[in-house]
Amino acid sequence: MRGTITAGIDRQKGLPLRLSTLVVSTAVISVMLGGAGPAAAVPSIGSVDLGSANSGSLGSTGSAMPGQYREDPVELPALRDDITVAKIVSNEARSGQARRLTVDSPALRRTVGLDVLLPADNSEPRPALYMLEGVGAGENKSGWMSNGGAQDFFADKNVNVVLINGGVGSLYTDWDEIDAGVGLHKWETFITEELPPLIDAELHTNGVQSIAGNSMGAQGAMMLAHRNPGLYQGVAAMSGCYSTMDTLGNSSVQWTVTSRNGDPANMWGPIGGPGWAAHDTVLNAESLRGLEIYLSANSGLPGKYESSETPELLERLVIGGGLELASNLCTQVLDAKLKQLKIPATVDYEPTGTHAWAYWEDQLAKAWPVLAKSLGV
């Protein structure tokens, strides 16, 4: 299997790759696991125990991001009570095939922005690909547009691409309660119920759709796929965690939410309860049968996009390396479950690479054959 973590040589400097990066990265994961030591917290790559990881028993709870590492609170979108019907309120041309749409959402009680990329040839109805992003998802532009190379990549593709804006710390799910830190989240209702008929009508699609995401958006894409059988024909998930009930997955969810000052107890009821189990893709993997599936994760070790010129290199190596190592372990768990159920999937484990946009841009190209097959293009 590709992606086994080993020491190597930095060809530029002739020095051993930073083993300290791996050590500190495992410490990051130990925080996610509630303070267990690295040796106890992190199994070796290739030795994930599906039985224990998927037993349905909840690991440690209260795995919150330490306060000093949390993002500063952001101004939350104002909620409105006058939005009663989902509708597109603006459609503006941007550069090339790009457009900017805004949508009134009764579920979210506000107007939501979308970046849209039109097909290269729009002479007949085309399918739609929905794309989600990570924990810091901005309100004004998709990270796939500003950092992930989406506009250039899709310039010659015959697909409508819908890039969701907003959803910071949400996992793109419906929360039970409005949260003081991250606000009102009813993203599953918006993405799966309100938005598709609007997009199909506005863009004259053929009704075929798939979904993709990176990091938090990878988990969100998989959750939306398993919770809405028949809605999507394919799903691509890059550098995500797909469980909510095993130790690593549960801690990852809590870490994600608290990193943006949210309270995980406001998501799906009591932590580890039925609501959490219902959002666990590993436990509900049977619902993915029939989909075209693509999964990918890097190893967490420094790769081709890390050098002495990389901005905030230490943070990229320590935090980005730790997050990607956790994503690799999480991907192995879902991969093993799919194999157990004999559900086909294309899975790519890269031998190097951190949790960073440059790698997701590469992965988008690798995921495309699977997504294209699902979309019939």
C-alpha cells in the first residue's frame, strides 16, 4: 500500500526527513484523542483495527481544540425571518465561465453565496458537481476557486460546478441548536433539498449530480451521500475523517467544531448518541453501495510543496502533518469497511504530503475520472 510512513532523505539538503515532524504530528492527534500519549493514540499506518475502530463504542469525549489554537470568533451572518421560499436572487457573470449566484434559504434563514462554473459546451443539458471545502469555509468565495485551481481545471469540462460558500465549522450538516460560536447550521437541508431544484432550473442541468469535498468538506460530502441515497451518483472525498463514533472520528469532529469556537453538543444531541451514529459514514457505509467512490489521503510527511520558502512552514509541517496523518488513518477505516462490504472504491494513499490546498488541487485531477464516470461525461 502506498503511504507507509518511513524516514527518508531530503534531496535538496541531503538530510534525513524530519522525524520530529512525525513525532509532533502524533502529538496533535493525541490532543484530538483527549490527551493520550502518541504511542497509545496513533496506530501504525496499515494496522488500523477495523473491529475496534468500528465497534460503535464512543472513545474519549471532550476532545476540544486547546484555546490558544482556536481561531478568533467571526461575525456571524444575520438571521432573517422574512425568507419563506428558497430562490435564486442574483446571477452575475464573472470571468470566463464563472458566475456568482446568491440564494435565499429558509433553512439557513439568510442569503447564501455560490460560485458556479458553467460547462465548456453548454449547448445541451449537463450534469452538476457540488463541491464543499474545509473548516474555515468563507462566505464570499470558495477556497476551491481561490486556492484549489477549480476554474482552470474545469475550463474544458462539460459539467456545471456548484461551489458552496460558507458553513464554517459546520460539517455541512443540520445542527439541532443554534450555536453561539458558529451560528445556525442547516446545511444538509439547504444542499440536498433547497438547492438542487434551483440549480437544475437555473442552469438547465440534466438532473445528474455528484458531490466532492476536502477536509471537513470530505466528511460532509460522504455524510450527505450516505444520508441521502439516490441523490448523488458519485462522491469524492480528500483528506477527511468519516466516522463519528470511534475514538479518532469522534475526537476529530469535536476538534473541528471547537477550533471555530462551536459547541459539539449543539450538533446532533448528546455526544455519542443516536444522532451521532446516524452521521457516521463508516457505520452506515452500506448506503454508499452503487455510488462511484473516490478517497484519498497523504501521509502527513513533508512533500513536494514544502520547502524553506513555504509560508508558515513550521505550522504546515506540525499542524498540517498531524491533520493529514489523522486523515490517512480515518481513510483507512472507511476503506477497510468498504472492502468488508465489497463496495468498490478508488483509493489513493500518497507517500508524502500535508493537509494543504496544493495537494488537494492535485487530488482533484486524480479524482476526476471517477467523478466523470459518475456524471456520464
